[in-house]
Amino acid sequence: MKRKQFTALMSMMVLTTLFAPALKDTVVGADQKSESEVQEEGQTTSFLSARQGDKLTITLDSDEVHWMTSNPDIATVDNDGVITANASGSCEIQDVNTGYTINMSVSSEQTNTTDVLALNYSSTDDLKDLVIDNQTTEVKEIEINDNIVADAGAVSKPDSFTEEEKEVTPEGSAEANTDQLNDSPSAVSSDIDGTENLTAEQAGNYVVTDANGESQVVKVIQPELNQTTYTGAVGQTTEVFITNFDTEVTYSSSDEKVATVDEMGTITLVDGGSCKIYVDTPNNRLECTVTSTIPTVNTDSVKLKDGELGQITVEGNNGNLPVKYEVISGNGTVSETGEVTVPKRDTTVVRTTISGPLKDYVYDKEFVCSSVHEEYWEAMQPAIQECLGTPYVFGGNTPGVALDCSAYASYVYRTVGLLDGRLTAQGLYDICTPTEDPQPGDLIFFTGTYDAGTYITHVGIYAGDGMMYHSGDPNQKTSIETSYWQSHLAGYGTMINESMESPTIREVNTSGESYVGYSQEELELIWAVVAQECNTSYEGALAVISCVANRADINYGGHGYDILSQLTAPSQFAYSSSVSDPSLWQARLGGNVPDYVKQAVTDCLENGVRNHSYLNFRANPVGDNSVNIGDNYYF
């Protein structure tokens, strides 16, 4: 709106109807009424606060109005009802005809402008209806690129203007200074019939003043969105709106397959991807870039141990879309929370369906309960790793110290409960089931690698992918695809079948346990020789077999790493010359072997029990260092 009188910032005012005090004799106007006459028509008192320099206009709804002041030094009033605040202090302004009185208070705060205040009342009979019209121009808010139309004049930009300060007039006179035009919000179009069309192209606060001094306060707004980017999951919603300007807007989406927006600015993410949400005002288009992510499920197969639970985890379902799980193959089960159980040796596939606004997201995930082979292979790993790097020694039986091929395979198999003692490579071959589909953990056999007098001369543990673990030099993992190993390959064997229980891990004492797996005839020979040499006690029998085992550990005398090799070496132990004719030693013993001898042999060879570390013994003392054990002297 425009105003007829327009100069500067308005004064603060407080008006309250109270009572009418007595006036002094200073009067502006004519035809004064007596005090009694004024009181008969009714008196009304108002309070007015002003600043030094303010000018205020009082308008009464009466044909005859005559004003007077109680103190012209403080404030004066003319016949048109224009009050001028001259100096700080208090005085009374009164219409002598109606008795209407203004108690005026002037502050010492200086104003360099003139404000116009009009006081109006509609009825002399009801002075409570007094209307205060500050006549200050209302602020018009427009957006950038909107048009301002005014008679040819000036555009000025006030130094300060806040959203709360809605009632603003320009500084200076009604004719704006030309240097203020540099802050104009726009370029000025051609003059058309004395009217200028101004286009707002820069945010700011401006006063448009025409040649007649009529003005319009304009606040130019650059519309802003509450958010210009948004990332969320399918199903989520958010709102977009202009934060600093109240205007009609329309909303639209560049790709409704990604996100939609309704007439209230509510955005809904409906599928994965990116798009723009447009907010159109009469003069501007604002954009919010939206990125929508879809929920996912890792579909990699999961290996479970027997009794172990699997879990399906949905990632990125921040929109809390409905999720359904179902078993589509196998005998497993799945809970409402995605917890999966799979029976022993079973493979179960679970389908996860996430219901989006436009389509479903479907993921299949396989859960496999480990096979017996897989369980045994996993259980073998500690022993396999323990033996890596162990030197190869024929007849060696101790991981980290010395191993041969059969001792190594036997040791690993014993740790998982597949064997109770050591067997030779041939012995392992004899008890295995041949297979043409070897699995990691099965045995691989070779022939002709040296003259062993047996068909199988070397054994390793198959590791899959054309690799094996074996006692090479040293114990290692190596390829079986070389020409050497392929030329000696005899086949694969397994001791594992799917009907077996899970492996039982156990500790194995390797001391003295290298020499088991002998035939009954071989054991009887060992018993006979030990019985002949040991006299008549368990301690003596254990001492004899311990001596033989000590020799086998180091290939004593070059007689071999084997108990039988050492026991039957020429001129070493009893009946060594009669090995080729078992009837000789069988008859000599009469077929009777004391139980303590059998127990001593078993304890030494299967359980690793030895009662000394000596390599020799005699029936009589040898020097000062021989030790009597079981009536033999060891040194």
C-alpha cells in the first residue's frame, strides 16, 4: 500500500484511555470552550510516547476541533492537529471542544526524520473506539525475478531490515539519493507512460519511491529449500519445502520410477537410483537431488557345522519394508527373523523377499551343513600345520623333529580318531577304501619311489586342487601334477564315509608310537625275543623293548628305523639268526608268552612308554656307568 506522508522510522507509541488532567493556558486554535463545557461532553485521556523531533497528526471525527498545549517547549500543536515533539519532558495536548486529552511524554532520543502518526476515533459519543493508524507502509515480499511496478522514481535500499521489522521507511527524504540506485534489485526497463517495471534479480530489502513521494517497501527473497540433497532407502519418505517464502508452489519428479512427490511436498522413494524433485514457484525452479538405495541380502553360500545356526541379514532396509523368508529347497528351517537351521549333511536354500512400493526384491541364499569329509579336513588342520617344515627321517615319528611319510599320515589321522597307532604306507593302503573322487583329507598313494619290498612306497594327504601334504624334505605342501608324482601315482584311498560321526579331536603322544600295525606273526616274534632277553619282570621287558625302540629312532648301526629291523639284525638280539625259521623260536618258547611281556610291548609301541634312553645292555655290569634295569645292565 502507499501513504501520503512518508519520511522515516516511526516512533514507539502507547495509548491508554484514562482521565483528563487540567490544561495550561497555551492554546493553538480558536473558539475555546470552558472547562465545564468540555466536561459536560465527556472527557477522554490518551497517553502518547514520542521522541524528540517526531511529528504526529491527530484527527478527530468532529467538525470543530481546536487544539492547545500545556507546554509548547515540550510539544506544540497546530490547527491541523500536527504535534511536534520539541524537547524531552511531559505535557498535555487537548481539544477544547470535546475535552479529548493526550498526556504526552517526549524522550530525549533524537530522530533525524519526521514520522507521521494519525489518531482517529469514529464517534465522539464512544471514545473507547479510538483507532490508531500508524500509516506506515506494509512490507511487500516478492521473489527474485518477480516484477515491481511503480511510477517513475527511485529505488533505495535501507541499511538494515529484518524479518521482524515489517514497518520500514527509507532513510533520507522522499526523493531518494541517486547513489542509492546502485543497490537496485533490478535493471530498469524502458519508460512506458511514466511507469517503470522493475525486475527483482538480487535478494535484498528495497523501497520503491515515485516522484510524488509515494513509496512501497519491498523485501526481495531468494527462495530456499529445506534440503537440496537426500539419500535414503526404498520405502523411506521425506519432505521438501521452501523455508523463507510463502508462495504457491508445484512439485514434480524427474523420474517417478525412483521417487514420487505429492502436492504437499512429501517425497517417497520407490526404487533404486537417482532423480530430481522440482519445486516450482511463479518465477523460479528449485531442485532437490534424491538418491534411493535398495535393500540387499548377501547371497554368498554359507558353510555351517553340525548344530550351528545361520543368519540372514538384510542391509539397507531403513524404510522398514516388509521382509518374508521361506525355504525353497532342502530340509532346513528359517524363522521370522531370518535364523536358519540346517540338518546334518543337508543343503538348504532360503529365499528372502523384500516388498517394495513398486516391486519385490528377491534373494536366494544357500546354507550347507558341512559334509563328514569337510569336518574331518577342518579337524586335521592343526596337525597338518604342526608338521610343516619337519625334516624327513626314515622311521621318524615326531612332528617338529623327524618324520617319514607313513608316520606323518598316521599322526594326522590319529589326531582325528581315524587311527589308533602308526601304520606303514602299505598298511594304510590296505585298510583304505579306494576312491576315484578324492576329497581333501583322503590319502594319496605312490609306488616305486624306492625299493621297499612292498607295492606302496609313499603316502601323502590329498589337499584338493592337485596338491598334497607329505613328508618330503622337509614336510610340505606340494603339487601332484609333476611328471614324477604322476608317474608313480598308485591311486587314492579314504577312511571317511558320510555315515560317520563328527571327528573327535585328541592329543597324540608320538614318543615310541612309531612301531604299530604289525601282523600277528610279527608281534609274536617281537614278544618272543623280548621274553628271551628280559628275564622275568615287566620292568625288564619294558627295558628291552625301550632299548630296541631307542635304536630304531636313530637307525642304530644302519640296521633300520623299524623295530623288527633292529630286533632281527644279525648278532644283536636273541634268535636273530632264526628269523627265517619261526618254528625255532616258537618251539623254544613253547608258545607261551608272559602277559607282562605283551603289556610292556604294547605300552612302549602304542602308548609311548619307555623307562630309559640307552642303546645297549649286557647281562653283567659294564664299567662304572651301566645301570641295572630288570636284572640287565644298560649303557
